[in-house]
Amino acid sequence: MTILSKLSYALILLGLILLMGACSSTETVYLKKHHTPDGYVNTIPLESPAIGDMLGFAWESLTSDTKNIEYPTAQNDPMFLQKNTKKATITWVGHSTFLIQMGGLNFLTDPQFSERASPVSWIGPKRYTPPGIALEDLPVIDFVLISHNHYDHLDLATVQYLKEKQSQNPPLYFVPLGLKSWFKDIGVENVKELDWWEKDTFKGFAIHSVPIQHYSNRTPWNRNQSLWAGWVIENEQRTIFFVGDTGYSKDFKKIGEKFGPMDLSLLPIGAYEPRRFMESIHVNPEEAVKIHQDVQSRYSIGQHWGTFSLTTEDMDEPPRYLSQALKKANISESEFFVMKHGETRMLNPLFN
Ligand code: ZN
Ligand code: ZN
């Protein structure tokens, strides 16, 4: 190739590059790695499940003899909870739903009070253990954390009930990116949408959205169109870490480096079998213990078990498996424990 033809070749190449740049300037630019044209992805992207795998899981669910259990609920004191502004408390409602009272505010995590975790009331995963406190007995809720849009974490009927009940003083919802429109469509406007690593503040609290490993969808057509997130909630007294659903990932070490040590982590321990389908999206108790260590948690409470039967392990297996995992990791069961549905514990002093 002569120098002249080399030069013209280089010019043509340069022209093409500039042209490509000009063309792409009219398209959406995705500045963050987890934002893609096909939706959001995990820090280490997961493959979408093959149709055969989904059918395989459906078949295993249908044919498994999973033991389902209705747990007795512990008595709490709704009158005290409604009036309390001084004491820091935590009440496990069931599944990933907690009522937390801190700094004079009341907040809920993934409020789900319905009979089913499903788009319709007559079919879909059924609740075995009733909510540990009735919706009508809740104190006035100041804010709500939503981890993602799956039906066992974001419940339309519950959000609508809170909207009616608190029409004069609606709770503020903190939701992952892309989920605000769902709230807008049902007339709920008091919503803050956060991307991973973004922070907001509210009445003495700093609220951070952090990456976890999961996915989102409410229909077969909107997979990963809204994000999923863990939440770190800090006030002067405490740092609390809430995770809805997650597979185990390196994200937790990073979260620990940035926000640890946590005073209290609320970690999922159920819905992990069969492993070959669930491993990437739902941790088992052993992995929950690793998260507890990664974020240097003083205390953790195991949740996402004993309420809905979503997968094939027996409903009472997660706490037993947690005990074994703790023993193996040489961690005391008073450090990482489960609560009874409806049980209230004091957060100040923290569990002692
Ligand atoms: Zn989920
Ligand atoms: Zn879930």
C-alpha cells in the first residue's frame, strides 16, 4: 500500500468513526454499566433464564412435597406502637415486611399484607402465616422502602390501603430507578426514585440505594425495566441495612466498605431451592451469613421465610439451616437470629 493510499484509507476510517459518532449522538447514551437498552443489569450481568429452565422449575414446584406451615403470631401492642415516638423498635410483620420506629419516625420495608403475592386474588403464592400486625393497626407511616417490584415485595392492595388511610399525610416511598411510574399510575405521587449508590435525606435520616443481585418484572413483558436495590438507612443512632431479594455477589463487600459496620441487617434467608434455579437470585442461609460478615453487621435478622411458600424447601427449613450455617461460621445465634411473626423488639439498647 502506498503512502497516499494509506492516508486515504486512514481518512475514510476517520470519516466512518466520526459518522458513527454523529449517528449515535441522537440515540440514548447509557453512561452507567447497569443501564442498557434492554433494561437494567446486575453488576455481573445474569443470563435470562431459558424457557426450559422456567418449565423445569414449574414442574419441580408442582411435584415437590414441600411442607407448608402456618406459624402462630406473637402478640404485639398496637396501641403502644401507634403512640410510641421515643423508643426505637422493630416488629416483623412477615416475609420482608418490617415496621421500624426510629428517631421518632415510623417506616415499613416492602409492605405486603395481602392473602397472595400475585397480580390476582384467586391464584398465585398464598400466604400461610397472617400478617403479624393488621394494616389497620399500624401507626402513621412516615416512609416506606421498596426493594423491587416482585409481588411478594410490592403489593398493590397494601399501597392503595395506605394511600386511602393516610390521604392527608401520605408516606414517602423510596423506590429503585424506573419504579416511580408504577406509583404515579395508581395516583401515588410522594415517591423518590434512586439509582444505585444515590443518596437522599429525610427528617434526620440518610437513605442510600445500593446494588444487589436480582431482577425485576411484574409481567412477562417488563423484565428489568425497573431497578432492584438494597437500602442503607442511617440516622444519628443507627445504621440499618435492608435487602429484599438477592443472590450472593461481590456487591456486599463494597457495601460493607462504604457503610459498614452495620448495626442491624435485615437479610433474606428463604426461597433458595432448587439451587440450580435460585442460586443467582436468592441467597440461602449460608450465603446470608456471608453477607452478614461482608457488611460487618453487629446483628442480623433473617426474613423472607415462613410466610409465603415460593419455592421447594420446607417452610421451616431456613431457620434450621441458618443455625447450622452460624455454627459453621462460629457466629453466635444471638447475633443473627429470626423473629416470630408479629414480635416487637427494642432497638435501643440494641438487642441486649
Ligand atoms: Zn424478587
Ligand atoms: Zn421475594
